[in-house]
Amino acid sequence: MIKFNLTGMVDSLNVPAKKIIKKIIKVINKEYTRKTKHVVSFIITDDAGIHEINKEYRGIDSPTDVISFAGIDAEEERILPLELGDIFINKDRVVSQANEYGHSEIREFAFLVTHGMLHLLGYDHMDEEAEKEMFEIQDRVLEIVKIRR
């Protein structure tokens, strides 16, 4: 079972963040985790905040939409720690990417939550096969919670 904390610039989001995260975690708990206890922290930030994090920890001098810091690196058996890690979501990119892709801010936020969660569970998109698997799972989770484009 995964529980979560939600902090940062939550009040400046135009989406029901807590409700969306609960729905997504419920699906991930049922479909993709064992019956062990875990905690994840979601931190809502802006372009400036995530730019600073991206530069300091990844050496990339630009903002991004979401950054996940896993409690441990992925293991083949996906043995997960109690504290899965932190997911930083850029509220400014939620708005701009929703506009760019022609869908709602709710859909964009849900996508970023799901994407970040899958990284903490050991999924990645470093090669074509891994990307295909991760994106199929993202699509499935969003379909189950009925958040569509």
C-alpha cells in the first residue's frame, strides 16, 4: 500500500491534486505493487524551482515538467524501500503542456503523477523497449482512472 504526502505550491494548481493522486495510487497499489507499505512525497513547484533542482542534481540548465528521486535505484526484482522517494511536479508545465497537447490540466497533472510514480517503481524510458513498457502502463493507469486526452 502506498501512502503519500503533498506539499509545495498546491494551492496554485487548477486541479484537484489530492483527489487525482489518490485515484492513481489506488490503481498502482492494486496493479503494480506488492502488499508492502510505502510512502511517496509529491512536491508542487514552478519553472524556477524545478530549474534549480534540474541544474543542481541532473546538470541540466533548464526547467522540466517532472523529476523523480527514488529512494533506491531500481533492482531487477523491484524490491522497494518504505520511502519510495520524491516527485517534483512543475505547475507551470502542467498548464503549458496541457495547452500544447490540447488536453485538460487534469489530464496533464495525472500523466505527470503517473510518470513520476512509475519511475519510483523502477520503470524507465532509456531504451525503446523500456519506453514502450512504461508508456503502455501509463496509458493503462490513466484509462482505468478514466482520465483521457
